[in-house]
Amino acid sequence: APNLLPPLRPSRFCPSGEDAVKDLPPRRPRPEPGEARCQKSVTSRNQEEPIRACMNYVGNRSLCSATEAKVNDRSEQPKAKISVTFVDKDGDETVINVPIGMSMLEAAHENDIELEGACEGSLACSTCHVIVTDVDYYNKLEDPEDEENDMLDLAFGLTETSRLGCQVIASPELDGIRLALPAATRNFAVDGHVPKPH
Ligand code: FES
């Protein structure tokens, strides 16, 4: 019998039209009236469209679940916040969570930690001076710019691991960093000087 089916055309399930059906199995005979078939075929005008619809549907579903699995797997993603400990001049510690990308000066202010920051981070003062208590963490920081070094030279109680709090930006590798406020330097043997007997 001659094939009287209308030509294939793009549909909302298969925007590319003919190309998408090249690999389909040969046409199946038209179902008898009342025969169970794909639900999507109910509103279709020819036999091929529902098949394309089904295959695309299944294809998209598997793509979706794969993407979903990737999105749900958050174990690989870096933490959104890091833990930072501020040590005040009395040696009291305050542990705060700092969002990635936030400066230590902002974080201190948000958590009522006494770090002044007179110029609000524009590298025009040294009142946000902090001391990184662990040299390993200090070495993870970006090198200070000249402007920061110039300001640090004016800071009270400068140490080898001094930085300006407004220039230290939270990043995943700084998780666990400890920052001492400068007045506490009196309590730290920061210069390694050990008095020798005469
Ligand atoms: Fe002034 Fe950091 S707040 S240099």
C-alpha cells in the first residue's frame, strides 16, 4: 500500500526534524484502534512524531538525571565560608566564619572585633594591622603590594608575619587562620629574641 503519511517536520520534541529520526527503527504498522501506544501519540497527526517524542523524552530524562547527580554532589565543592580566629590583646580568642571573598577587616567589623580600619580599606592607614600567628598561613597569602608594605612600615609592633587586615581576603586555603591584634604582640615572642646571660 502506498505510504500516505505526511512528511516529517520539526516538532517541539524534535526541533531538528528529519535528522533526528535517521537512526530510528523501521516504521511500525499503525496501531489498531484501541491498541495501547505512547500517550504522546494521542494528539499527534502521524505515526513518526510520537516515536521521536518518546526517544527525546527518554534522552532528556537521562541527561537531566546525570546533571542532577552532578549538582547534588556538593562534597567536591569548596566551602562557602572559612573559620578565622581573632586573638585580642588579652589573648582571648574569637572564632568567626568568614565568607570567601570577604576581607578580614570587614569580617572583624561584622563580628564586633576591635580592628579599627580607619581608612576603610583604601591602604591609607595601618590601623587594620593584624599578625598571622602561623607562618604557614602567612605564606599562603598573596604577597603584599608596595602600598601595603609602606603602610605596614608605619604599623605599631610590626612583625615578620604582619599584614593589613583589609588586604587579607578569605579564600578556601586560609580556613583555620589565626590573626592576632597588634596590641597582643607584647605577649608574643615575635622576633625570636632570646636574652643571653653575660
Ligand atoms: Fe586602612 Fe586597611 S583600613 S589600610
